[in-house]
Amino acid sequence: MKRILTLLVLGFMLLSCSSGPMTDADRYIDFLYAYMPDPDLAAHPYAFWEANVDKTLAVRDRMGWNIPEREFRHFVLPLRVNNEPLDDFRLRYADELCDRVEGLPIGEAALEINHWCHEMATYQPSDGRTSSPLQTIQRGVGRCGEESVLAVAALRAAGIPARQVYTPRWAHTDDNHAWVEVYVDGKWHFMGACEPEPKLDMAWFTAPVSRAMILHTKVFGDYHGDEDVIRRTPCYTEINVIRGYVPARRSVVTVVDGTGKPVKGANVQFMIYNYGEYYPVAQYTTDRRGQAALDMGCGDMVAWAAKDGRFGLAVIDSEAATVVLDHAFGDRFGLDLDIVPPAEDPLPSGATDKEVSRNAERVKAEDALREARPKGNAAVIDSFLAAHDDANARALLASLSEKDRGDVTIDVLEDAYAHIDGVFNPLRDCPRVDMEPLKPYFSELSALGLKSRPEIVTWISSHIWLRNERNPQGLRMSPADVLHSGLADRKNRDIFYVALCRASGLEEQLDPLLGYARMDHEEQPEVGRGTLAVSYEGPGAPEYYYHFTLTRLFPDTGTTSFCTVGEDSDHNPWHCIFPLEIEEGYYMLTSGTRLADGSVLSHAEFFTVEADSSTEVPLVMRAADDQLSVLGTMDADRFLPVTGRGYFLLAVLGDRDEPTIHCKRQLETLAPVLEAWGRPVLLETDEDGSILEMLCEGCKSDSRQRPVVTVFDSFGRIVYFSQGYNTSLAEELKRVITQL
């Protein structure tokens, strides 16, 4: 099978070179195949690419935008935006979008298409699987990454150059955000995806984006523009566009050894503290002067450097920073780092109050259009349950996420249902393994007749070509596509292994903490495991992937790669995770206290876990007496139409109970302070209890007692939480408000 795939790819390339004079369509198809990642090659036949290229060229001729060749090739032609599954969106909607904007200047057309996108979908948080444009339209909702994928796909379908831009991680708060840029009259402009505004370069995020440290986009192919290049891969070029938004600096990191001599060839990673970890956003190798540089916002990053078994860390807080390789892999030590984000300086808006008001009215009308449009996947679910109205069918549906149930197809459900033998078992019968596209696979894989894990490992080793270099973005492949193409990278091979085990009647899953498959143990039985215990002395219960993370460090051939352990364990308290059995190796336990101004007091603990032994390390949560810490998080979106951006106070009150009466009196005495503060104060009765549930969940309170008084911001960062009877409420709030 491996040989067949290779011959097919080579055969296409030879056919392209020997079938007579090449047309524009031929050249553009060749361009797509030259940089195509393996998952796209495996999932879609030549006819798919041919049809989309033909449609793209027809739109170019029709619309006449006069797009430069470089921008057309990299920002109109490609279907791929980020990590979404590809679909027939361009073929289905290109004509409709062109009809809607024909005759408009390109800038107005871009704004109009964003209105169309808002009619199709609006924001709703969800899991990390990215929906395709058609799936997002079907569900009518999407997180920011899915909204921006839809908007870029729509703009490109109408022949307008577009790209998804995002901060991989915010510097002043956890999480990230994605939006859209369009190329208009020789310049890139930004828009909030599916969030139409009256002008380009307007969006709700103009304040937080002013605090960004890096903004980047992945450009299909080998792109050469004016932007700072973060990295080039066989499939895409990652570029840094921070200078298009905020004042930025070029920070140069110099790596030296213990004697102060520059180190050539050291691996340098630029990292942002976010979600309890130092998250790598760019990686370079030092030159002969021991230097590597990155354009960044005017705040702090962390620089990690390593070579030949030695490493060091330092905070980058200016145009120059030095990292000393003063530690060896295996050293046991702790390190404190104070990290400060850029100051907030919102980008200016170019619209008048009248334009903003008129746009708001139109957006409201679009909300009504979207709500009236049929959405969801009810027909598929109802049809499936009508055919199989039993406990197994319901258990199968329950094993899928809400998003999966919103776009799963009937053939996937029928294939999985037919596989059930007896009582539904999610580790044997659920079609979902990771974040891969859902396609039927049980019947095909079970037909292979494999019965045991050793048989499955042997079959995969013999039939699946392990090729990591042609999927640098880590796109997921369905097990069916792995079977048909005969190739996969390591992650997709692991997903395929789990699927093949399930199809063979065996219970299997990816390791819920470490993310790999049991197949790794079959191939590497010599890898030992040890026990990691953590001691913590302090208030509260720090949570994984919010207050701290565990990272494995690999000193391989002069480079260092990071593997953050257990992202799926987010928001589990530390005592629910440890003691933990993990592979032997060198690790870093990172923790941090996020202050109200966005700064972080972080700590990193370095240690070795040895096989068949126990290691105990401290979990350090640093505190600052004079600054506020972030106590928890919640979804603030429901309040934003009333409060706008920034901090606000929310009180969920009871009826005539004593704690509520005291709370009201305390707030009344605080009225002058609240008035001088000038931020919204919301008093909620919360009849259905949904707000109370959200607040208590966000701060991990087991009680549902009223009243609850909180102060949080539009990102949902809770900096004050009071529950129940509290006669000191006014003084506490006064201290908090003074510090904000």
C-alpha cells in the first residue's frame, strides 16, 4: 500500500509535466500539490482540487479585483485556512457571495461578506475540534477559530485575499483569539470574524490586541513578503504580523556559555506564559554571534535556550536579553520569573456614532435572520433514533460531544451502531478517538480480521507508512483515510491504532493524560515509569492547565522540544492528579499567579523522574500582598451587551434572607465608591440559578448559597468573590476597586 501511494503521487507529477502545454489551472493545481499536507492528500481526490481551482479562476475573471499574483496564490487560491477539515464550501457558495457583492469596491465587499457570515453563524465556545465552514453554517455557531475559518473561506470564495490572524496566546490573560485580515488596495486590514463593523480595522478586541506579544498567521506554501518569518515548513510559512497593530520592538536574545562565550547553533524558544505554562510561540537557531531575534510587543516573554545537554531561561523585557546555559539536563532546582504584559492602549476607531448605530441595527436584524434559519442536525439524529430507538443508540449519541452531535452524519452513526456487540461500550464502540474528522471506519477495519494488539501492531507496522514531515501543522486524519492512503504521522497513527483496536472488539483509547496510544508501549517496552508526587502548602486548590502544568523536556541532538503533559486534564485540582505515574525523564513543573493587571508571578521547578521510584516536588504558587490575583474564570459574554468591556461588579441576591439584607446594606454604604469607580454594577435575582451556578463553578465553590458578590472583567477573570454572610463586604470591595 505504501508503494501504491508513492506511485500515485509520482504519477500525478509526471502527468503534469508531460501532458502538453500547461494552463493556469494546471500550474495552480501543481502549486497546491507541491505544498499539500498528507491529510489533505489522503482525504481528497484530484477532481476535488481541479473543481475548486476552476471555480477560483472563474471568480477571478468575474469579479476583476486585480489582485497581485503573490496575494492571489497564497491568500485566495488555497482552501486551507487553519486546521479545519476541507469541504465543498467554495463550490457551493462562491456564486451566491459574488452575486451579493458584485459592483462594490473591494473594501465594501469585504465588509458585506462579513455581514453574510454573521447571518450564518455567531459566537459560542466549544471544544478544540475545528469545524469546517459548512459544519459551522449547519450548527449556526462557532468559536472564534471557526468563525474566522468561515469568514476567510467566504472572502476567498469571492476572490478577496484573506487570512486568519491570531494571537497564539494572550500575554495578559489566558486563552487566545482569532480574527480575519483582508487585503484591500495594497494593504492588510483586520475585521472581527462574523462580527461585522461599519469600517475596516474595527473590532471589539482593539483593547486586548494592544497588549499582544505576537500575532501570526500560517500562509499556505513558501511565502516571501515583508513580514517577520517565524518558520518555514514543507507546507506553510508562519509569519508574524505584530507590527501591523501595535508599536513593537525587535528583541535579540544572545545565548552564552558559563564563561560568557556566545553559543552558535543553540535552540532558542520564545515563550508566553499562559494557561499555567510557558507556551512556545517561535523557535530559532542562534547564529555565529549566538543570537536569535523576534519582533514582539512591548512586554515580557520568556526565552529558553539549549544545546549539548545544557540550557537556561531568562525574561525578555527589552530589545536585548542574555540566556546563560548554566544548567544541565538532570539538574534539580527552582526558578522564579516575573512576567509583565504590555500596557493597554486601544487601537482607534474610524467610524462615526451614526455609522456604529446603523450597523448595530443591521446586526440585530441579522441575528433574527440567523435564528429563523433552520440549523443543527436534528433530522439526522431523529432519523437515527427512529430506526434504532433503544438504549444502545442513545448511549452512542451520548458518547459524542455536543459539537459532534451537531454535525455527525448518518453513515457514521449507522456504522458505529452496527459494530455494537451486546451493550454499548464507549471504549470499544464510540467512533470518536481524538479530534479527527468523523467518517465510517468500523466495518472496513473489522474486515481485516485482526484479533489481538500484537497482531494490530504488526499490521500497522507493515501497512502504514509513518511520515511526520508532511504534516507540520498536526492535522488530524480519519482512520478511514489512513487505511485508504496507507500513510500517517505519529499522532494519526496512534488514532488509527485506537480505531483498529475498537473495530477488532478491543477496548482502547489514547492515554487521557499523556495523549499517546498503547502502541508506543508495544514498540518501546524498555521505557520505564516512575511516580511523581506533589506537595502544596497554600490556600485553595490549584488546578491543572490553569494554575500549573507539567512539561517534559527532551535534550535531543542539541535541540529541545516541549511536551506539555495532560492538556485534557484542565481544571482538575492538583490533589486529584497526583501522585501520577509517568515515563521516566526530565520534567518542569510550571506554576503562576495571574495578577489583576495581567502580570504573572511564575515559578518553574526542574526535576528528574526515575523508573521504579518516587519523586516529590513542591507546587509553588507565589503571591503578592499588594496586588489582586485571578481567583477563577467564567463566561462573561452574556453580560457584555450591558456592561461593555472592562471590569464590573455582579451580585446575585437572595430574597429576604439575612445574608442578602446585610449584602444590600453593605453595597448601599459603598455607593459613593462605586459611583466614583464608574463601572457597571449588576444586581441579579437570577430566578433559574444559572448565573449563580456559573459563578460558583468558576471559583470552585461547592456551596450555592446566596448572595454572591463578584468583580470580574469582560474576559471572565474573577478577581473578587464573596459568598453568603459577610459583614466586611464593603471594606473588601473598596480595597479591590482601589487596586483595579
